Amino acid sequence: MKLALGTAQFGLNYGISNTMGVTISEEVKRILEFAYQKGITLLDTAPAYGTSEETLGNSLPDPHNFLIVTKTPTFRKTRIYSSDGQYLKETLHTSLNRLKQSSLYCLLIHHADNLFLPNGDILWEAMEEIKAAGLVKKIGVSVYSPQQIDKILEQYSPDVIQAPINVLDQRLIKAGYLAILKKQGIEIHNRSVFLQGLLLMPVEEMPDYFNPFKPMLAHYQESIKEKGVSPLKAALGFVYCLPDIDYIIVGVNNKDHLEEIIASVSNIDTLERLDFSEFAIDDERLVNPSLWKV
């Protein structure tokens, strides 16, 4: 199963289309149980996701067979010092305590630009020490752009790259980065499949910030409607049919959402004939949610 479970909603009111707020703990347990029954084995979390790690720690069965990915803190400074490497290690131990785990599948640098600061290699050295100590099986980086991938590959050897790929954000596909990463044996985790829910929203419900893009988004929605494909299946099918992607991270608010997502990929092969290339856009004002003003 390519699907992985994103857990930001378990600790934050996350997503532009989220009207339900933070998922309650009892629902989290139902989601986790159903996910595992359906073959989903990887969970993606982060200290930045509010109480997500703690909620997972209190909700996971003991024992369990989930692979857990978490991330480092963000270093909001102009230079990295040796104390930052130590702080990175300390935050992992905090994450392990919150998650009630002795080790994790993977630790990601949450903001790739931290590695490009003066002495940024101190952070990567701390990551390698964490891996060598057996606290994580793999280490990697969460990126936002192809340019960041170029810099990463020049300086470091990640096991995992997490990156945004969706119907609108096709930059890594067009530039051939998926094949490059796979050739180097790097595991690819795909996030932002629904672009924080924007790809599932009716155009008329989108905030005014998206007005410059609404004609194109309306054209996209009309196009998939004519083909008899739902927004959910179109968004999932686009990435599910990319053979180089190892995991597709999806966030849900409740078990019903997850059931709908899994049902949508049950016969996803029918989407292989659909061409979404005309909807690719490089404008970061749309494809980078951190820049949204909504």
C-alpha cells in the first residue's frame, strides 16, 4: 500500500478545507486501527504538529507494527552552532518520549534551508549520529523545491526525501527529479497531495487570496468532471500512478475520510490514461502553502 497517514490533524487545526478542527483521541484510535487493517503502515508526524506526537503515543496499540516518521525542530537563526546539534538530539528524545517509542523509522530535517546555513553540516552530523545509535533507521530531508534537492544532493546523502507533488505542483516530475532520486536509492515520500485540501474545494468556496488562480482551478474541476472523475480520485490518481513514489502521505480528520480515500485508490488504474500536464504551475504563490495569505 503506497498510502501513508499524515497526522498533522491529530494535533493542529490543519488544512485550508478543514472545518472539523483537531481530531479527537478516540477518533484517532479508530483511524489507526482501520489504517492498519487496510495495509497502511507508515505514519508521518512532527513536533511542529501541535500535540500530534503525544496523541499518537497515547493512541498507538502496544505492540504495533507502524513505521513512524518524525521531524526536527526549525532553527530560526542565521548560523548553526554545536549547541544546535545537541538540541536536535534532545528534541528527538523528546519525540521518542511523546510517541512512547524506543526508536523510529525515520527522522527528517523539517526545513531543508537549515542545512544550508553556515555550519549547517553540524545538524546533519547530529542526524548521522542518531542513526548510528540505532534511534532511527533512516534519515532525510523535507524539501519544498527542486533547487533544495540540488543543494542537498551536492552536500549530503539522505535515505529519504519528502517533497510536495500534486496535480498543480509537477516541478519534480517535469525536471526528472523522481528518476534521479530513485537511481540514487533514495526513498520518496510524497506530501501535499491535496494541496492542504485546496484541490478538493469548490472554487466558489476558496478564499479571495486564490482569485488570480480561480479560472485555472475552475477549468481543472470542469475537466475532471467531464471525465467522470471526482476531485479526490483525480488528486490521488495523479500521484498514485507515478511508479517512483514510495509513500503518498494523506491527512484525514476521521475514519470516514480514510475509508473514502482507500476506496478511491481501489481501481486507480483507470486514471493512467488521463493527462494532467496542462494544469502544472510553477507559481509558488499557489503551490507553496507557507506563502498563502488566507
